[in-house]
Amino acid sequence: MVAIIGFRRRFGTILEQNVTRRWARLADRADAMDLAALEKLRDRARRLRRHADRLLHVADGRLTLPRIDSAVPRPLHADWVHRAPLWSGPVFPAGRASVENEMAIGPGATLFHDCRVSEISFRQIRNTGADDLAPFGARFDVFAFDGSFLSLVLDLPPQGVDGLKKRHILGLTLTVETEKPLEMFARLNIRHGPNTEQIVREFPMDATEMTVEFDLGYTELNERRIERAWIDLIFEGPQMNQIVLRDITTARRPRADL
């Protein structure tokens, strides 16, 4: 059995070397190749590149610090914490240009805007800073902006919605970098039956890491009919700016009894 495994490894290595040499020869001959043959070869190369790019994206994500399984900071008395998938693991494709309205850019993350011509690009990046806790970040480049709103909608997973009560406080912590000052708001939406409770908070923007809290005790929430919840991140006047969201975490804790 050991001999068979060793033979398979050697055979795989030889096969890989032959494939690499073959593509190197084809690349050297591309300048003089017949156009019809070159077109077919380009299609094959693109198919191979998609798989290679996907492997490299996942490998870079898993092998670079901080690790993908990095723990989410848990505030005192919190009974649930969460880091959105866009910041905790690789997404594919990792970037988009001219992002359209209501485009999903990761699991549970959707970008909304009303621009007639989109000059908004998105890319998931790997965090490598000494203070970074999240493995990944999300970078948005906004150039000309002819719309009236730009928002990133983050769905709360079922674990955060199950057991949600008026006695809870939801905290949202955001680590952000911008090229120039930018007003940002967070709006919590909780759908219960035919109604939707909304709470809006403005980020102080006096530090890189900011936290806002939503106290459900002041809402008319029908606890027995909660269906889903989501958070809108709203960016005011985002034109000609680069917005890097290094980390976003959500925590739920019971409010103090008065």
C-alpha cells in the first residue's frame, strides 16, 4: 500500500510538471499561433484560470493571519455574538465593478443604491494589520455618485433572531477606514407580522472602531411574531471616497432590570 501511494504521488508530480511545461510552450507560441486555434486556447486558459483563482483566494484566506476561525469578541453578559460571513471567510467572486442595485456581494450582504450609472466597485480584501481581528475586510470605491442613497444591508442569522425579546439590546461594532470624513448611520429592522420596527443610530465617527446600540425596550415589538431582522448601513455623500470596512460584529445582551 505504501508503495502504491508513493507511485501515485510521483506520477502526479510528473503529470503536473508535464502540464506546466506544455502551457509554457503554448504561451511562448501564442504570438505566432493561428487565430482560430488561439481563440480555442484562450477559452481553455480562462476555464483553468477560474479554478486557479478560486483556489488561490481560498488558500490566501486560510493561510494568512488572522485565521479564518478567529473568535468574535464577546461583550460582558452577551448571549449571542456574530461576525457577518463577508468578514469571516472568503467569497467568490472576491470583487465586482459597477455594482448594480440590490446586488449580493456575499452571504447575507446586499448593496443597494439608486444610481443611474454605477461607479461603485467592491472587493473583499485580506486583513493583515496587527490590530485586525477579522480575517477579511470589504472595500468600496465610490467615484461619481448620481444617486440619493447608498446602503449595505446585512441580514441577521436565525440564531440572532430566535429568542429575541424586548428586554434585549443589540450592539453593532464597526471598524472602518475612509479617505475622507463620511457620515454613516445604522438602521435596525425587525419584521414582526405585518409591521417592521426600525431604530436608527448615527455612528460618532470619532474613532476607527465605533459601536452603536439598539435598545428594543423602547419598541412596540411583538415578540411572538418576529420573522426576520436586518441592519442597514447607510453612507451619506459617498462620492469620491474609499470605504474600507475592516470588521463588523453584532452582539445581543439583556438590558439591565430597572
